[in-house]
Amino acid sequence: MYKYTKHPIYLGLVLAIFGMAFIFMLLICLFNLLSFFEITDVCYIRY
């Protein structure tokens, strides 16, 4: 019974860690897109 009570806690922790990593990846992607658009704007201004 101890294993059954212990397993879902670890599962929840793993899911929470993956969720946090996913959110951080999305934020990094959004910042990269913003910087990419700024770079393209600069390139359009240069051309």
C-alpha cells in the first residue's frame, strides 16, 4: 500500500516539473519571436 500512496506523489512532481519546463520553453520561444521580429524590422529598415 505504501508504494501505491507514494507513486502518485512522484507522478505529480514529475508532471509539475515538466509543466514548469514547458512554460519556461514557451516564454523563451515568445522572447525569441519578439527579438526575431525586432531583427527583421531592423533588416527591413536597412534594406
